Amino acid sequence: MSSHRAATTSSYSITMRLFTAPDHGVVGAIATAIAQAGGVVTAIDVAESSHERLVVDVTCSASNADHAQELEAAVNAIDGVEVYKTSDRTFLLHLGGKIEVSSKVPLRNRDDLSMAYTPGVGRVSMAIAEHPEDVWTLTVKGNSVAVVTDGSAVLGLGNIGPGAALPVMEGKAALFKRFANIDAWPICLATQDTDEIVRAVEMIAPGFGGINLEDIAAPRCFEIERRLRASLDIPVFHDDQHGTAIVVLAALTNALRVVHKKLPKVRTVVAGGGAAGTAIVTLLLAAGATDVVVWDREGCLSADDDTLTGAKKQLAEATNPRRVRGDLRAGLAGADVFVGVSGPGLLEAEWIKDMAADPVVFALANPDPEVDPAEAEKYAAVVASGRSDYPNQINNVLAFPGVFRGLLDARASEISIEMLLRAATAIAHVVRDEELNPNFIIPTVFHPDVPRAVAAAIRGQ
């Protein structure tokens, strides 16, 4: 049997076209070989059948790219079976990109053209010139968001640049459309200079109703956001910060309900002092948390540490009232909550025993969390991660579509801490009391009530 322990996932789904002997019993041998190699067969189709051979298409899921190659080798080793071609279904999905522009109006004849374009469009342009506020109703601005990145901190991939970031930004735009019917546009900038990024966004802002900053490394992202909020008359939302913080607070609200604890009374450790960690801490404090310790590569951040500077020093000054120092395990002693937004394998599952009774563990590093959720469940009362193959997925798509739907509907010029708190409360309350349990503290991203509830909360309704 295979030694693979990681769960299979559709992210590593492949389709193999096989040439086999004309024996229909070979299909069972193929399925058995894939299962013994740790794969999961999701479809087997006989594409062609003749007296000479069968052509079989087999679709299966692996746990990672290496495992996918092992599955191919296992099938190829079967007597009478030849792997003709293997297709990676994720790459096939990306061919030609994932989004497109389509016209909302018919362009069938000269009359249509004369209204949608010249000369009719000139009248509309002049109307906007005379009444600038009409741009919100007479153009796409009122339903459009720019998804802006410099490619410096993409997912768990790091500084891969603007071109490599484009598939992620396309995906983000597709999510905006699917969950909130917002037209979002991927903007990948060929610079990682703060001044140039700020100026570029300022120059494109007239065409958008909101700006979503995405995958920009800390601490540069903090200054970019601050300056754009000051200079623009449309809301600026950094999803890696604020989207993550909203969903974490929503999930933690419900997790604490499960273990019968109150936020002002619990001790929380946040692993990771970057963009996400800083925003989570800020929102937790605004929600009433009183004892938060931030751990980063310097150790537990404390205001009495004279070596800290910049953003880390500010974070230390706002947290850690007990002045805890030392490594992550030291910070965890007696803590009720762990929130990880740092890196893989940083938390030994056994350390959870050092925490308070009924601990809550959110291991959110993606794709590889701080601790294996299955191991954490042995010691924690509630476990959440950023992965879709475990219960309680902390996913920003629960927040950002509804947030921007509400901002655009309200024609808001900025986004406030109060809005973020209301959004978190709205997401938490989508989970009904009778549904709440340790394996269900956060609604599914496909729950239709989530974007509507978040949008209403942002509007203050």
C-alpha cells in the first residue's frame, strides 16, 4: 500500500488516456492499482472499444504533483496497459484564462452601434462631465473592483512576480462575479516600489468603485493601503489583512460559543506578525480581546524588547500585557486560542496539551498548515484550517464578495473597523444554533445567505 498520508485533492486531478488490451476486466485492474497507490478514482470512461484494443480515460485525484506521477507509473506498470497521455485538469481549466469581458447590450446593427458607441456615447460622456456623480450609474464603475497586486507575496508561493500572480488574480475576479455579481479586473503591476504602486492605483482609480489590494508583501502593503485610503475617494480593502481578519473573528466567535468562553476573558496567541496577523490582532482587540500575544521569528513580541522596530514594535506595544517572552511553546502555555498565519509545521501537536482546557486551534497557513489538523484534533476542542479537505475551512471568499457588494451598493468612500466587525458578526450568525458544533463553526462558502448578510452588515442594515 502507498505511504501517502496527505488527503487527495482535486487540485491535483489528472486524466490519463490509456491504450489497453481488449479485455474489459482490465478496467478493474486499473482502479485497483490506483487505489493501492493511494489515489482516488473519480471517473473511468471507455472512449473506444474494438477487437484490437480499448481506449480508456481515467480521472483520479492525487495528494500532490509527485503523487500524481506515481499514480501514472502504477497504471503504466499493469500488463497490457499503456499510458498514452496524461492531462492535468487544473492546467486545462486555465487554458486561455478563467475570465472574459462580455457585452451587456446587443450590437446587432448600426442603430445599436450608434447608441453604444459613437455618436451616442458622446452625449453620455458630456453628461458625466457636467455631473461627475453620474459616472456611478452610467458606467461600469458602480459595479467594478480592481484586484491589484505586485506579485510579491502570492498565496504560499512568495515573491513570484506579476505575471505568475495573474492566475490568482483571475481567480479572485471570478469569485467576485460568482458570489456577488461584481465585475472585477486583475491588475498586475510590474513594480514593487511603494511610490510607483500608489501612483499607479491612483491613476486607474477613476474607472473603479473599489480597490482590492492582493498578495503584496508586508510591511510595504501597510504603507500602500494607508496612502491610498488617504488619497482616494473609493474604499481600499487589503484582503490578505481585512478579509482574513473578518473570517477569523467570525469563526472564533462561534468556536468560543462551542467551548463556552468569552473573547474578553481568553488568552490568544497569534503566530505571524505580517499583514494577516496584524489585521487579525487589530480586529480581535477592537472586538474586545484583552490578552493577545503575537509570536514571530523574533519570538513572542513584547513592548519591553528594545530590539524590535517598525511594524513589529507597534504590534508589540498593542499586545502582550503580561510581557510573555520566549518561543512559541512558551507563548502557548495556558492560552485558550491559537491562530496561525505563519508557516508549515511550526506547532507540535503535543504542545496543545500546554494550553488551557478546551483549546481552540486555527492553523491557517496554506497549503501546509502550522500543525496537521488531524493531529491537532487529538488535543484541541475545536480545530480550523485554510484547507478544503478538513472541516471548518477559514476562507476569505466568505468575506470579500459581500464586503464589496455592500460598499458598492452604499457608494462608500472608505471602510471602517466597525464595518469589519459587523461583517464578522454577520458571517458568524449565518450558522444557526442548532447547526453549531466543533466541526461546523463557519458556513460553507457556497451558502447563499453569506454574501447577502455581509453586504447588509457593511451597509449598516
